[in-house]
Amino acid sequence: MIGDKSVVKISLPTPLVVGNVNVYLIKGDVLTLIDAGVNTEAAWNVFQTQLAEMGYRPDDIEQVVLTHHHPDHIGLLARLREDIPVFGHSYCVPWLINDPNFMRHHDAFYMELFHELGLTNQRKSSDVLKQMKSTLALGSVKPLTNTIAEGETLPNLDEWKIIETLGHAQSHLSFYRESDGVLIAGDHILAHISSNPLLEPPLQLDKERPKPQLQYRDSLMKLLPIDIHIAYTGHGENVRDIQTLVQQRLRTQHEKALLVKEMVQREALPALKICEQLFPTLFRKQMGFTLSATIGLLDYLQSLEMIDKKLDDFGVAYYATKSK
């Protein structure tokens, strides 16, 4: 448990590869919890213990604000008092009520996308989708009280400005306090690893799919002119020199994209084959994660007009360097 003025970090265990998840308590006019960890007994016990060390009980928390909807950030909502107000991005809405129509749309989106990426075996696609959804059990079902958006301030915490930082999630928000340069960054900025922009479906079926890698780069660059003294992150250590880290992340992503460009310079390839070459050890174990990373790099190269995408007669996309 680490504190900085009115912000206190609480680190909670998770069963995930990423390790512990950080949630934050803001001691303002209203006692506010930022994010809610995973829904496990271990996380709940640690949460109660660390609250008690500060002289609080879970029922003392007056509102919850979410950086994004991923299961490791919403899990303990189900264990807090039933009438507690919960605020987050509008994209959180169907996830927090487990909307059956949205989940059908979600599954259909991925099955169609997997085919386009070159994963044409329906059974294998279903297995990958099942693996991706396996972590949903760590979350919880609790509707938002209201949505919040960029340009607003946090409810009952007027000194905290909301910044939309899409990329890692279609619901991602960060929170900035100008008076002392504190940023609560969620998973947008992580000290030890690059935050992976994850493919997620649009809220409406008729909308074009999001391009999270491009969103993520835009969101990173959005932070550069802001005077940030410290960033509190969703996992791992705090970040103090955020400008240097952002520049490093942008440079690394560009370099990885150029490696992909070299791959498709030799021959046109589907995303699945590119993914396998990029992540030879992780590919089979974390296909959803690695496909997201791969398609993000391909989207980026397409945005720079370095590569072309063409569908074959079976609806599989092949990528190649742009014809001169």
C-alpha cells in the first residue's frame, strides 16, 4: 500500500500472467475507489486488510470509477455494497450488464475476424474465442450508474480531469490532477511492459472495427504535452519520466512494424502466418493476444501506406508491401 497525498495505491493479487493489479483510493470529499481488481477470495481478503490498515471498511467507499472494463479492473464491484455508484466509459455498459445481444455480436465479430486473419478452422476459432473469454469469470456484473467522458471531471472530484486514452481497451480513460501533475493511467501506461492494444468489437454491428494500435499511438501522443510528474499504473511500478517512456513505446512499436514490413516484402502473407513468425513461443498459448498485436502492426503499416491488404476468394486477407 503506497500513498501520495490523497491517492493511495492498493496492490491486489490476480491469477493472471500480468501479476498483481493496482487499484487506487482517492481521499477527497467523497471516498472514491479507482478500479476494482479481480473477483477472487484472495483479492477480496487483501483488499479488506489494506483498507482496515487505513481505518476503512469496504462499506465506507462512496463511489467507484473505472479506467476500463477488463475483468481484472471490475471484479470486486460485485462484493461492494449494492447501491454504490459506479462510473465509467460508455463502452463499459454492455460488459457490466453482460448484455446477451452484445455478447452474441462480440462472438460473431471475432469468428468473422479470425477467418479473415487466416484462422479458417471453425473449431480452432471457437477454441481461441473460448480461451479469450476465460478471464471474464474474474469480472463481475454491476451496471454503471452513469457514464463519464473526456472533457468532464470525475464525479464529486472536480480537480480530476478525464482524458480518453483508447487503445488497450475501447473504454479506457485516464484521470489527471493538474495541481500536482498526478495521472492515474490504468493500463494505458505500464512501466515494465508495453500495454497491448487489444482488438475489440465496435458497440454497433454496422460500425467499422476499431483500430486499437492507431488509437493507442494517438492516446500516447496525447500525453506528451501534459505536465505529468507521476503516473499511477494498473500493474507494476509508478512511472515518473512519462515523456521518455512514451517516446520509447512509440519507437519500439514502429521498429516492430518495420519487421512485419520486411516479412511481407518477400511474399504476401495472412495475419496468422505473420503472427506465428512474430511470436513463435507465445503464438499457440496466447493466440488472441498475439493476433491483436499482429493486426495492430498491420493496421499501422497500412496507415503509413507501406502495405496493401487483399482478400482472396475465401475471404482471407493477405498483406504485401505496397506496389509502386
